[in-house]
Amino acid sequence: MNGGLRAIILFLLNKRYIGGKHFPEEKLVVSRTRYLNSEEQKEFEQEYKSFVNELFLLRLKKRTGKGSDWHISLNPRKLKELYEKIENE
């Protein structure tokens, strides 16, 4: 698991962004991946897309004061599998 993706998942777990509680995607991704070089950034993007496709992360379009943005949260039905992935890494 990429370091940036691990940081995002741990942030969401620690702050309990699970299910209906969500956080702006762009703000979180930029803040947790700004230290990655270009190769690590590409690897992160691939892993991030696979996590969204496997439904570990829920990605929703939410209205904000300036339009609409993507928000993410953890899937409550996949928490056990997510904990196992984190422990194995």
C-alpha cells in the first residue's frame, strides 16, 4: 500500500469519517500526497482508483457554497477488510 493512500485511510479512520460523515476529497488528497515524487504519485493514483472501485472508499458529489465537489468517506461494510489490509502492510 502506497504511503499516501495509507495516510488518507488512517486519517479517515482516526477522525471517524465512516458512512454518512464525509470529507472533501481534493483537500485531503493534496495534503497527504504533496511529498510524493512523480513515480510514487502515479502509483498512488492507480491504487486510489482501485480502492474506490473495490468500494473501500465511498466517493460522493456534494453541493458546497462554491458549486459541487467530490467528498469521500470509508465504506462501513468493508471496515473489517480494510483493517486486515492495513495490518498486513
